[in-house]
Amino acid sequence: MFAELRSISMTLNTISIEHAQRLIGGVNKCLANTLNAHIIDVLWSREAEQGKINLEPITSYDKTSRNFAKPDFVRNEAVSNLWSYVFLNARPVWIENVKKLDTSAPAINLATPGGGDLIEPKFLHFQRETDSFMAIPLLYRGPVRGIYCLELSVSGRLNLDVLHLLERLAEPIKTILWKADIRRVSDEQIDRAVSDFTDSISNYSFQNSLKPHKVGFIARPFGPEFDSVEVCIKRVLADYDASAQHYNYIPGSGYVVDDLIRQMSASQFGVADITNLNSNVLLELGIMMKVFDKRLLILRRKDDKKELPFDLRPFQCYQYELIEGPEVRIWEPGSYQFEPLEPKLREFVSKII
């Protein structure tokens, strides 16, 4: 048993408190059968209110009328019990003939070599069926973390060999309990974080997130003098939950034409700068116009004097100019003057479903 229990304590990185209870409960049942014990408690400390420590039963083997072990605060200044004594003094306790004990006077602790350790009367509180009591502290990485407690209804069966047996069992048990406690704390933190999150979103609405983001394709000449026009278009579109991008070559994506068509197909609208009647731009415009029937905004620099192809003449084509900023202004035939691009783009984007 010892080798298997130690192996479990060392090899498992984490363990639930339920599995720890099953392991320790099985060990204690064997121990109780061997010693004819009527109570075996394994307790572990938890922080309670006002910074005090609460000893909570992890497992309780109980054949008495007590039914179950109740949690107990660790106390020194007030009436307490032997659990508190073991926890506060980090020393084992062994007392025989409890039923005949004068609990108004200090009791001799048989677990101390030479019997020189006296236990104050305020700690001498026992279960009424108990006549023999033994407990050891569970120390892990320094401080006392818990208590291993054994009670018998008769005296004469406990001795130093039993004390050493408890200490030997305590080594893997306290490691298991430490890992279970770490997991419990982690689970509580996760549970608290999830609860806080679900509480915080109880009245949340996704309405603002459901505004459709509109994506467009920009067909433009690739000379540096056209960069400012694209930058201005993107800046204006961003204010209206829209974006647009010129063809972006992705290495390894296949034929350029196929990739170009995929990007145009995925867009909801197109903006074409046909200045100088660039052949690539006219090809892209033709695909968006005739293949995908995209909603289009067609721009052309005002100083471009090339004659438009006959099949583009029926379409509205806005002349534009760049001013310092840079800002794009387009010619508005109704007012006979250049006006900012923003109102025209806003109107254009608003009509896209």
C-alpha cells in the first residue's frame, strides 16, 4: 500500500478533492479495521473570516453517534480542542484513559519523549465515546496544513508504533491534499471569474456588433502619385464601417487572375481610379462591372485629357483633384465646383446592402 500511495502522490500533477477523499478514505478504513478505531479524521486548513483558520474535515471514518466531524476554528485564546493544540503547536498528541482524565488539570502528552509536554485544560475536549486519542500535524513546505486524528473507544491499543505509522501514511497523504487544495483554489478562481463575467454580460446586447462591415475593392494605377488618393478613400470609409483594398498578391495562391477575381468577388463594392486609362484598372473595372455587377464609384483626375472608351461614357465618372492634406475633392456638376469626397463616399456606402 505504501509504495502505491506514494507513487500516486508523486506522479499526479493535480487531483480533485473527491478523488483525494476516495484515496484517503480507503486507507483509513483499513487503518480502522486494524486498530478497531471508531473515529479517524483527516482535516485540512482553509482561511476563514477575519483571517482565522478553519480546520475542515476532508474524510471522517466514524462509527459513533457523532455522525460527522464539524469544521472547527483554530483558537488559542478561547476554549478549543486538541485539533487546535496540534495545529498551533505543530506537535503530535497521544492521550490514554481519556474517560478517567481530570480535564480541569493539564494532561500528559505521551507523544513527547519523556512525557514532559503538558496540554492545557482548555484543549481537553473529547467525543464522549473516546478513551484513547492520537493526532499528528500535517506539515507541508513549512507550516502546518492539516491534522491526522485517530480515536479509539478503549485504551491500551495505541503506542509509538502507531504514531510512526500515522507519520508514514501522512507523507503521501499531505502531498495529495496539497495538490487537491491547489486545484480547489484554481477551480474557485475559475468559477468566480466565469460568474463575474456572466453577471457582467447579463444585460449586454450585440446590437452594436451587428453593424455590417462593408468591404470594397480598389482598382487603381500603381504609380506613387495615386497613393494619396487611396489613403484618403480608406480614411473616409473607416468612419462609416467600411474598408477597401487594392489587389493584394499572395505568394502561392495560384494564378494571379484567379486570385484577383477571388478578391473582387469577395468585395461588396468597388472604387476605380481610371486616370490615364490604365489597362489593368480597366480590366478590373470591367470584371467588377460586367461579371460581378458591383456597385461602383468611378474617379478620374481632372487633368486627364484621354478620351473615355465608348462603353464607359454612359457611366458617372467623377473628376477629382488633390489638395494639401492630402484631401480629395471631386467635381460636382450641380454646383459647378469641387467639393470634398467624404459626402459622396458616405452616400455611396450608405446604399450598399
